[in-house]
Amino acid sequence: MTEATRLTIETIDTVLEQVIEREADTVDLRGARFVDPHALLLLALLVLECDEAGRPLRVDWPTAPAVRRWMTAMGLFAEIGAAASSPPPRDASSALQPITAIGCEAGIGRIVEGFHHRLADRYPLTESSRRTLTAMMIELFQNIPHHSNATGRIADPHGISAMQDYEDSIFLAIADKGVGLRGSLRLRPGYEGISDAQALDRILREGLSRFSDAGRGGELKRIVGVVRSWDGAFALRSGSALLYFDEHGGDIYDVPAFPGVQLAVRLPLRRFGADG
């Protein structure tokens, strides 16, 4: 059993370690007082991954009404095919953008438009921030149909995304349980032995892609540049490696191995013109 009181970018890997490496069969969230979208998506994928492995994971859901309402409004229980015991009424206003499936490339424009409208309904976006955010979401969402099943061997990469606003920031999270960055890059001749940490480094430092064609790749590198210039925070997790940085700096860290790619971007609200 593992217990968590704050489920965030910084703490969700403790839960994964307990479940994946120590084979805990229960996650105790009864004392949780806060959950961020990145942790929410990873929790959803972890439950699904355990189900597919034939060892269902028991989750003791938060007792704090506000947290339960938010998780319900974000669509977590519908996503994993389960219901919280005695779930509170759905409070849709607490969720900026509930969990949304990211599938084929053809539907990405519609999904991005939905995310954009939900954000624009709450905040007076400037034209510059509107264009930047839309381009960022398109590039991030396209990573799922482009790379999550690059080998053609994943029955369901299960791409999902969600977004939440806070007093001072917007938090966008995207996740899948596909082949991961290393699995994609290994399809390129000469990179068969690349590690998860090396894949993160080469993609973000050099704009490396599994394609050798000139002009391919570099999307994540460009997004990192935007996030840094906006004084935001960025997390990119794939396999057993996590890159995280914020205004205080960052690095690549070892984390419990988990399939796919999970990514989070936190941007200050002042960059959207939300503070006038």
C-alpha cells in the first residue's frame, strides 16, 4: 500500500515506484488534498496498465469533498471505468478542460479548438498568446498519433489530455502509454541502443527525430524555448527518465519505468493577458 497527500509532478513517481517496482496493490489517496492534471493522467494510465496486466489496482479515493468533486468533474472515474464510492455531485465549473481522448491526427484541430474555447471563455487572451498557445497544443497533441505507436505494435496507446487553471497559472497535461521517445528514436538507424535519458536529451537539445529528413523534428525543442521565455515550467517523462524545469532551473532525473510519454506545461496567467 502507498499513501499520498499531494499528487503532483513532484510526487506521482513515488506512487508509480510503489505500484510498479514494489508491486503494491493499493494506492491510498484518502488524505489527498491536491491533485494536478499531470498526476491525474498518470494515475488514470497506471490504473489501466495494471488492469491490462491482470492485477487490478485498488485506489482509496480522496475523502476531501473538493478534491473528489474535481476528480469527478475532470472525468477520471469515467476514464478508468470506475466510480468513487458515494461520489459527490459533478461540479463541472471546477474543471477547465476534463480528460479528453487524443486519437487520430484528423481530429486534433477540433480538440484544440475545444481546449482553446474553454480557456478563452475564462480569460481575455491576447492575439499573440492565442496564436502561441494554439500552435503549442497542436504540436503537442500531434506527438500522440505521430509517435506513440511508431512501431505499429501498440493496440491502444491511449492518448489523453487535460487542462486546469490556478490562481497564477494554466496547467496543460498530455499523456499516452505508447512506445515512448526511446522506442520511437530506436527506429532510426544508429540509435538502436539509445537510453530513455539520452532520448530526452537529444530530442530537447538537438531537436532529434526518428526521421532523418531535413526539417523533421524539433517541435518539443521549440516548445521548451517558448515555455522558458514565458517563465513557465515544463515536465517531459518517458520510460525511466523525467526532464523537469521551472524558473529555478532543472535537470533530467531517473524515475520508475512506465510506458509512453507524459508531458506537462505550466504557464503564468500574466502571459495570457489575464491580469489586464
